[in-house]
Amino acid sequence: QVQLVESGGGLVQAGGSLRLSCVASGSIFSIITMGWYRQAPGKERDMVASITNIGTTKYADSVKGRFTISRDNGKTTVALQMDSLKPEDTAVYYCNAARAGRPPAWGQGTQVTVSS
């Protein structure tokens, strides 16, 4: 089992910044990739950014150049630095851990609201 705990959401004005963090515990040896997804009301949950164990990153086109994902050397914490936030970034953000041969783990979600 892998447990993920997120923090750092909140309310910010357009153009502002927020930093999300996610701490993994449990069977962390099984984690291949960690990332962030988001889900706005009435929409599907979409990938925002991900980072592999060797540091390869991937971003959704809508956040490229504004968001940065990072992971600590112990590979237990993943952060998402969000700059130049837009109202369309408003969503619940979920931490995700893809695991070798096992179902992915999900955090409980943290609300990000960007006011115009």
C-alpha cells in the first residue's frame, strides 16, 4: 500500500502562485512515476504533470512554461510549483503514484481556486 498526503492548495488571484506538495509513505519502493492530476466541476480528471524515478518530466500543454514539477532525492515527496495562475486552473488537484504491477495510488485531493 502507498499513502499520499497533499498540501498547499488555496485561493489565489489570477497571475499569482501556489505550491502543492505530496508526501508518499508505505510501499514507496513500488512507485515508478509520481504526478499531479486535476478535475474541474463537470469535467474529467486530467494529467497536469508527472515525473519518473529518473527525473523525466511531462506536462499538459495548458500548463507548460507555468508549472514545474519536482521530486526530492528520497523520492517520497513531489511538488508542483504553479506560477502565472489562471482562472481556468481552478480545480481539485490530486497526487498520483504509478506503481509497478499494481494499481495507482491517489491522494485525497486539494482545492485550488484562482479568482479573476
